[in-house]
Amino acid sequence: MDAKDFLSSAQQSVQGRQEVDYRNAASRGYYCAFHVCKTLLEKLPKQGIVGDSHEKIIAELLSHSDNGLQKLGRQLEQAKILRHRADYQLSVKFTQYEARKSLTQVQRILATVETYYLKFKS
């Protein structure tokens, strides 16, 4: 399975009409971003396998010497906050606007990751 399959599912969910759809969109979108960031870290020189912990992946990005990867870490952290709200704060309404905001953040993350893969090729 490709991590971007999560994004396809999220994009379908955000078109739904129920709050659960919006929550699913934010959650699935975040997992797309998480997995592409994890894979990127594993491909960086001297990085190797970094583990599966969400906090560890974010911390690795935030502490990296590359400013772009630090920014990527902040973006992933923000996407995780929205995902956490969507998955765990059921008493607080989660809107389609918030789901779309989450997916926009995920798209930014994917674009940034793609620029790093292009750097690897050159």
C-alpha cells in the first residue's frame, strides 16, 4: 500500500455530509503525511530507521539541521494536533472547514517531501 492511498480516502471523506466523514478525512490525511515523512527520514543520509513513534518522527524533523525539515516537522505536528482533535475530542464539533484545513496542510507536507526527493535525484 502506498501512503498516498490514505490521502485518496481522506479526499473522499471530506466530501461527505456527516461529521464522522470530516473526522475521518483529518485522520486519514494525517496518516498519509506521517508515513511520507517517516519514509523521507529513513532515506536521509546517516538517518536509517527512525522508528514508528509519531513523537519520534516529529522530534527527528524538528531537531534536524536542515531548516526545511524543521518546517516539515512543525507542519506534521500541526496536522497531528488536528488529527488528535478529530479522533479523540468527540464532544467538540469537527467541521468540514477543519477537515479541509487539515488536507491543505497534508498537501503542503507532500509538496515539501517531493522537493527533497527531487534533491536526491540531482
